Amino acid sequence: MSAAAPSRWPGPTASGPAGSGLAILVNANAKRGGRRVAVQIARALPGASVRLTRSQGEIEAWLRTLARPRAILAAGGDGTAVALVNAMARVAGDAPLPVLGVLPLGTGNGWAHALGAPKLHACLDLLAATPDALPTRRYGLFDVEGTLAHFAGTGWDAMILDDYRRQLAASRGPGRHLSKSVYGYLSATILRTVPKVALFGNPRVLVENFGERVFRIDAHGTPAPMDGVTRGAVLYDGPCGGASVGTCPEFGYHFKAFPFAERMPGLFNLRIFDRGAAGAVVAIPGLWRGKHPLRGMNDWFAEHVRLTFSRAVPLQIGGDACGMRRTVEYRAAPRPLPVVDWRRLLCLR
């Protein structure tokens, strides 16, 4: 077995000003004002490398200039974190990935919430007060169409995200502030997504297994191995309002879309919701809380699946719209990602 490639970032530095060894990527298009926040971060963490970027090329060029960071942090929400992770993977090649930190600066902040991140100013205070190595945990990801992500999906979730963004873009005046909140998310669901689903109905989906391991989540939330399930076996063939995959419990706004996602490292949680528009509206409170069991919800843990739909459906990856698809494949990523564990960091202070 060959030795792992040497890391581009072989080890942290922790001497000097409060921000020494930290690198922070700020999304120039962030909800809360990228440039202003970049200045705030630079003042709170003197010595840190703070970069305001707008493209993948800019992110990769910046990463290649870094030497021995303690952590590389994404400020800008789930989409920014996904962009940073994929840029790090390309720059690192086969070498170990550096520590990722997620700062809550986006719209939903699903990953930041799942990792226990407090508000931005509190995160900066914690980082400034921790000059040594940051506490971390290992986080699983999956690959979809060559992109590493922590959640993705087709159907309802992708439609809601698209409708939410369209509603936000059309908002003006005092109502725009409300549209940026969880109430805007819910109104987009009920006023835009539900009528479309009621009009066109749900497609069908065929789910095929191509991995070695599959677990079905029972009514008590316990993963039970599906013995005898071989490559090419059909896991599900039926109506599909939403088909989502996640290793992170949240979509954002504390919506617990994948309540079991972190239970089985190395696998992802696949969820198929088979109810129509009326059933989905009734189920919204339970869906939001991660209720289980929930009528119409089917759950598995898997490492490689292919989903084939009866018609083209919208796809979202990490909260970003990616167009329409008839077929989507998901594969568990072979290496976990070290991430800043904000809960442990809070306990240390």
C-alpha cells in the first residue's frame, strides 16, 4: 500500500497575533455584506489571511498561497463552504485535507448550525482566544456529479430553494426583510412550490444500489443492515415528492431534513418522501423538526446509489440550483473532512 501524498498544508502555526495561522474566505455576495464583513473579520483576527472572492478560480489561487494554516474558514453560508471544500480538494490532490471551519454568514447556515457555530461575532471571539490547535471532528461528505457536498437533492427541496430565491429577488421594501427569514422560506413553499406540485403531480423514481453496504432505518430510528442486497438491487420504485441525500442534519433555518445523517460515518442518509402536495403541507411541521417515523418518508444509509426519474426534476447541491436531471448518482466520499467543532470550542472557553 503506497504512502499518502504529503500534505500541501503539513501542519499549523500558532504563534504571533490572534489570527495567525487562520485563513478566512469571505463570499463577496454574502447576504450580510461581504466587503464589510471581511473588514470586521480582519480587525477581529489580526494576522489572519482574509480573502474576498467571487469565483472558484480566485479561491484556488488564494489557497495555493497559504502556508501551514491552523484552519481555513468559509464565511458565506453552505454554498460558500461547498465551494471552498471542492477547491481545497483540487489543490490538495491525494494529500490530507486541512481543517475546515464554517462561519454563519449565509441565508440558512445549515452546516454552521449543525456544527454548533454561534453568531459570527462570537465565533471571531472564540478564534481570537484560541491561539493553539482548534478542536475538530471528522465529517463525511459525498460526491454528486464531481462535486463534494454535505446535502443535495431533487424534487421538493430543489424546487423550494429555487422558489425561495425567486421570491426574494422579487421582494421590495419592508417585505424584503421578512422574505430573507424562515417565513419567506415557508411562504415560498406554500404559495409557489405547492401549487406547482399540485398541478403536475409527483414523478416516479427508481433507486438502485451500487455500494457494498445498505441500511434501512426502522420505525425506532435504528439503522438495520439489509443483508443480501447486491449491486444493482432496487431499493425503491415508486412516487417521489422529494429525494435527498445528506451527511449534515440540517438544510438551514434549523430545518432538520436529515435527522439521522451523522449516525453512520462513511455513509450518507438517503430520504425519499412519497406523498403529494396536500400530504406534504400537512407534514411540514414534522419535516421541519425531523420527526420520525413520518408517514410517506423512507430512509436508508448507503454508499453509492443511482436515482432515475420518470421526468426531468430540479437538482440542488449544497443549496445551489444545478438545473434539471433525469438521473443522479451519489457516492460516499472516501476520506472524511476535519472540521472545527464549535461546541467543543465553546466548552473549552
